Amino acid sequence: MAFLIDCPNCGGRNPYEFNFGGECKRAPDQGADMKAWCDYLFFHENMPEFQDEWWYHTMGCGDWIKIRRNIATHEIKLIED
């Protein structure tokens, strides 16, 4: 299923112009144990619902953008920070 990512600088673009940066989630606190870091780095929610994600516009403006994407339907909402 094709979808577009609406870059705030470049407009609607094919996702192949971007690199996926992963889920937006909070890093463990300083001094956290190894298990907390492993969970942060290697385990992801990946539920069939909306999740917040980072995308890097590699073939465009070079900005990181944060989107909310339904990973089942690819419906996208831009997150305004």
C-alpha cells in the first residue's frame, strides 16, 4: 500500500525518500541497568495502531520529522512540536 509522508518543508513525498528512524520513545535514565537499555534498543511495541515515529528526509531537506502512523493502514498524521 502506497502512502505519502507530508514533509513540512517539501510537501507530500514518497516514503522511499526517507529513512525510518524508529519509534519515538524515552531513553532510560542515566545509570539504568543493562536490561533497561536492551529493552529500549531492541524491543518495540509494533502494535497495529498509531505509533509515533521518527523519519529522516534523506533525499530532500535533510530534516528529522516526527509522524504518527497507523502501522496497519499507513494512515499518517504529522506531529507538531
